[in-house]
Amino acid sequence: MALSTNIPGMQINDNKPRKYFSLLFYQAVRDLKPVWMLEDMRTMETFYQEVDDTQRTYNPSEALLYAIVHDHQPYARYLLSHYTDEALSRPGERFCCCPSSAPHLAMTVRYDRRYILGLILQEVHRTKPSIPSYTRQGGCLHADDGKTPLHLACELERPEAVTMLLGNGASPCVEDHQGRTPLDVLLARFREPSNVTPAERRRTLDNLLMFMPAGCHFKMKGVLGKEPDFWSKALGEATFQYLVGKTPAALVLSAMQTVLRQLSPARFPDSLLELPIPSSLKPLYDQRHGFIP
């Protein structure tokens, strides 16, 4: 007699090859099934069987990656609140063999999951002694070329992710394995075709500069000086002159840099939204989607 396991909405039978059963968990996350159902599936050892006949379950870290990919916000919130350390640990080698400690941050940036990005940063503040160290860790060497989440946010030109990461303590001066800062990565995008609008690209640059100290060195500085016509047009004359070091920062930029340095990363974004400054200088934010245009 074939053994069957019943989970509301699906039926699993031993007559089917077990190596395909684990795909049902992925599909259930994709279909935004209830959290209790997903946890029953994730932890049921008889539900899975690998090709070598060993049984396994998905760990919280692997489950969180699925939740990020499919934007299953309730499941991500559950995993982070009930299994914080396990959920933020490195996933198994079946998912990624890179020794990165922040693949989830990189994944939220890649898929533009702002709400889950905020959840992860909130939990890191609560449980880890140094969030800057956590945000400096690179993503997958294969998918993200080892870039930090901030480098990836600049490469993909995601202004909201840039603000979230910097406001929560990420360093704007951190270098990747090629010695490039996030500003270098973003400036390189100005020469490439992009799916984002010029306004969104500009917001990404402005958000980065607001958190970047004046003494932060970047490799592209020499390139800007060699092609002043192109870069003054691409960046605007004031920004170009500031980046090549010929003029100080504009008054508004200088004031925002000073104010933002005083904010507590542990209370971000609330600390930003509470500032007594014009609303035009504040990004919009909602509980579900995080920072929005």
C-alpha cells in the first residue's frame, strides 16, 4: 500500500519520485500559502528524499531565500522572528557554496524586496553587535560577483535600497574585491544602457552622496577629470565640480550630510522620518513596501 501524506491543498503519494517532492515546498512559497502550512512542509522529514536516498528538510536560511524570491512577507517575518540566527546564517551548499554571511541582504536588493530588507536590518540590529560588519559581507560570488549589498544596490540603481542600507550603518566607502566603492559602481552605470529612468538614477546618486563623507576616495575621480564635458552634462555641473574636488558640497547636500550623521541607525527609518525638515527632502515610506518613489 502506498503511503500518502495529506496537506490541505495538495496530496503527496509515495508512488511519485520523492526527489520531486521538495519542489512542492518551493511552489507553496511561490503561491503564498499560509505560514503554518509552509512550516509543516519545511520540517516534515518524510516529505523529502534526495537522489542518494538521504532525507533532509529545508533549514530556516534556505526557506528565507525562497520567501525573499517570492516576496512572501508573512513567512519572512515568521522565520526572522522565530529563527533569527538560523535564518540569517549561510544557507546550505545546495543553495550556495560561498562563505558569505549576508546572502539574504543581497537577495532582497536584487529582487527589490524593500519590506523584507527592512525586516532583516531590524533583526540584525537586535541580535548582532555590529551591523556595519554584516552589511560589508558580499553576496554570492557566482550570482553577485561578491559585491556587497550596497554595491549591488548601486549597480541595479535602487535608490530605496541605497537609503535603507546606508541609514542602517552600511559604509559608503567600502570597497569590493576590485577596489571599487559603491560610487564607482554607480558612476560606471552612467555610460551603460539602463532600464531605470534618469530621475531614478539621479535619486540613487543623491541618496548615496547624502551619506558619503567628503574624504571618501573613489577610483573614478580621475576619469571624471579627464572627461569634463561628458560628466558635467551627465551629473550636472554642481555635482561634477564637487566630485572632482573643485568646489565644496552644495549647501543642501552639506546640511543633509551633517544631519544624517547624527541619526541612530538602530531607529532608522523612523529617525529620518521624524526630522524637522521639508517633506520634499524625505523619502516616502510605508509599512508594507518600505521606501517608495
